[in-house]
Amino acid sequence: MKRIIFLLVAVSANALFVSCSKEQDSKDSNSAKEKVEIPLTDYGFYHNEALDLYYKKYKGIDGKTTGLIIDEMLAELKVKYPEQFKNMDTNEVKLAFQDIDPKKFDIYSFWNSKKEELYTSNKVSKRLGSLVDNIIENDMNYDQCMVAIEDFKKVNYLSKTNNPLTVNEQNELLVFENVLKSSNQYWTSKSNSTKKTNNQPGSKAIIADTMGALMFVYSGPMSLIAGGICSLFVNEAIPYEAVPYEEEFTNP
């Protein structure tokens, strides 16, 4: 009789263990499904989507706070890409833009006011920051930026120096270049009826995209929204009459 009771207890315990294990496996599986990583090479694509979706829904930013604009842009991304953007924390980006007047936004001043803090907190590499400073100081256009990036790679990466780029720096550079290329495609497209820039590949809207994405690259996908916000503000700060829409453009 004791043996039968022992076997029953053992079977029950085993069944309970299997049930708990399956429940835990299910939780782990669901947890894995909840976290959808966006590849760094796709940041440029989603950045363009953020701008395109925003303009299709809201047309402009008149009378809006930066916090509201960020919420609206993220909301549109969540509608079209719910898995990729459902668990986004916007607080840090909102805080960085809270005192910004969108109509008077200057990306160069914004970068200069934030870069030392980014370096100190290791959120952006000072070495990558030197690339941005070079772009700003020489007022580079898109083509010149691409050349500067390639030169930067040769010195710090391809040449296999004693101080090669760290993994974090490589990721920062990847996002920087990816968003730059996508932004160039977006702002120089003749099908883009929202652009107010002079449409040259070196327009500040394109550079603003790239710099904004780099400044918030530590926050993951929120960096592509930050980049979108930067170029959105730059674009909206320029009068419509400055746009020569009839010009033709060639994307590299």
C-alpha cells in the first residue's frame, strides 16, 4: 500500500513539474515573441517610413509641441508595424527636445549643445563625434559626407590600426551611414511632396536625419524617430517658396 501511495505521489509530482516546465517554456517563448529586434541595416527604411507616414496623416507641425509630434510619429509606426514598435520608451527623446521650438530648430546648435554630455555618458563615441564635427565645419553635402565616411573607415577600421573601431562604434557608424543614404533617397525624391528644403543632396534635412539618429543610437529604434524629428523640424523651418521642385536629381 505504501509503495502504491509513493508511486502516486511521484507521478503527481512529475506531472506538476512537466506542467510548470511547459508553462515556463510558454512564457519564455511568448517573451521572445514580444521582443522584435530591428536590424541596424533597416533603420534607414523605418526612418523614411516614419516621415512618410507622419506627413500623410498630419501634413505639418503647426501649433504642436515636440512631445506631441513624437507621440504622433510613433503612433503611426505602431499602426503599420505593431510588433517592431509596440514597446518603445519615448521619455529620453522627449526630454532632449522639450525646450526646442520646431520652427527655429538648428541641428548644428542642437548637436553642439548635446555632444559633450553624450561623450561623457558614453552614449556616442567621441571618435564618431569628430566625424560629425568635420561634416559640420566643412558644411558638407551628401556626396562629401559619403567620402568623409569612407575616409573615416580607412583610418579607423579598414586599415586595421592599433586602435580599430569598437563594436559599438561600428554599430554607430552603420546606423549613421544607413540613415544618411535612406534620408537622401527620401528628401531628393520627386514623388515626395512634403519637402521644403532646397532639395540638394547636402540639404540640412538630410544631415539632420543622420545626426539625430546618431545622437540617440544608444536608445535603439527610438534613434530613427529622433532622426525623423530632426529633419522634420529642419524641413518645416524652411519657407515653401525656397523649393525648386522642377529640378532633376540623381541618387548615387
